[in-house]
Amino acid sequence: MTARHNIAVLGGGAWGTALGSMAASNGHYVRLYARDAVIVESINAGHRNESYLPGIDLSPTLTASTQTKDVLSDCDFILCVIPAQAMADALEELKVLIPRSIPLIICAKGIDRKRGLLMSNLVKQIIPDQTLAALSGPSFASDVARGLPTAVTVAAESQAMADRIASALSGPKFRCYSTDDLVGVEIGGSLKNVLAIAAGAAIGRGFGASAQAALVTRGFVELRRVGQALGARSETIMGLSGLGDLLLSCSTTQSRNYSYGLALGRGDDLTGRPLAEGVATAAIAAELVARHSIEAPIIKAVARILDRSITIDEAVEALLARPLKNED
């Protein structure tokens, strides 16, 4: 690390806490905002967040507060780790406190279901002149909090800004690649959640590893089509924030979306399960591909399964009955 920075983290959940602890471990001055006073006290007094990362020791230099003004004052970077579906309301409240020239780094993955917008476009709508970036890639909060090796992509509207942020956040166990393809990075992070539900449902329903591999591979084709339609670069979709994040999310029960699909496939009671962003994203993702006339039968099938208009068996039968074609 070449310089110490003042970093503000908005969000005291698992991912916000993990990123904050990682940055503090790398020598930065990190202040984290959380609404829950119990979480704040736990971080400050015991260097733990037992609500979201039980049993994991955090950096002793990470500090937390319930006061956004204190967290945001004199910061060099802002890590915005507010869940995608809560982002709009939170930014409406916070925008008067957020310095426009300070990079707001979006760390949430999803599409706003009320507006049908990627997070960067949502921020632009609420804070039109905000300096923007995004961080995404194959990463679990518990791995990052434990200091396990992780690589992600940082995107910004200019390559110089992306390089600056990537350099600041990278450390011995956390490597950031950089790009100016902001849309491409966000697409991968948003749609992989929907596809992970499909992969989990296939295993939960007992369709086997062959079906899972087919769904992940053809799901990646759909992700690539969406990226192409929205102006993303192919190398971004092939990279950490696209293919990398998709493979991770579709392969392990550490993924909330994969686990949700697994439970869905088994017919488990889904009441009270942890937040799976793909559940909130699926319907608006299906609308997005329909609006752009993108062929994405798996994304559409997941949306229909979740709204109970089709069963998993019916969805698979329909996918297998589609006209034969050359692989693209």
C-alpha cells in the first residue's frame, strides 16, 4: 500500500463489515455506518459483528458509528454497501451528506425493481453529479473478513479513477483489477444471482450435475447477450465480475442465491430464509431482457418459477423442448 486513506463504509451487514475490516487491516482509517447500535457497539468494543459474521475477528482498527455525518466527514472514498432494493431510499436520505467529488463505490449487486435500473444509473438519477465506481467479483463476505485470498474488479467511468481506487483497496490478500466498463461489471453482479437460483433449483430437484452444468453454461450465454445489448465489453463479461462471479455463485451453498434455489428445488419452507437478491431481481431482469428483445429463456424461467406461474419441472421441460439450434 502506498498511502493511507480515510474510507467511509455505508452498511453494517456482512459485506460492508468484511470490506471495512479488510481495508482497515490494510492500514486505512475506516469508519463504518450501521443503523443498529448493537452492531456498532459489538464492532467498537469486541471487534466482532456477531449478527452477520459470527465467530470472525475483525480488524481492531475498524470503527463504527450510527451517525452518518461522522462517518462521511473528510473521507477519500465511500464504499456504498447498502442492499440493492434499499439503495434508493437510503441515498435520498444521505445525498445531502455525500461529497460529490468523492468516489461513491457501489458494492451492492442487483437491479432496482421499482425503476428497472442498474445501481449506477439509480445513483445518477438520485445524485446526478456524483463521482461513481463499482466493486464486484467472486467474493464471499466471510472469506474477505477472514483474510482469505480474493480478487475482484473495480470499475469507474474513467480508467484513471478505476486505477486509483483499485490501487487504494488492494492489499496482500485482496487484489483489485480495474476497468472503465462500469455497465459490464454491474451486469455480471446483477444477473448471476438469478442464474444461481436456477443452478441450485436443479440440484435441489434432483436433476444432477449435468443439468447444473448446462444451466450455468447457457446462463452465461444469456449474461453475455445482455451485456452486448447494454454496451458492455465482452472481456468484462468473461472476467471476474461476470464469469468468475457466476461460477462461484452457482457452485456452493455459501451463496445465498444458490442455497435459496436448492431449498426451492427440494420443496422446503422458504419462510424466513436469508435475503437472496436474485429473488428480488428475477422479475425485473425478465422485464429487462423482454424490453431489449434478448433471448434469455433461463432468466425468464426463474422469474416464472418464483411467481408460481410455472413449476420447476415444467420450466425444465419447456427449456428442453425449445427448437434445436447451433450453439452460440
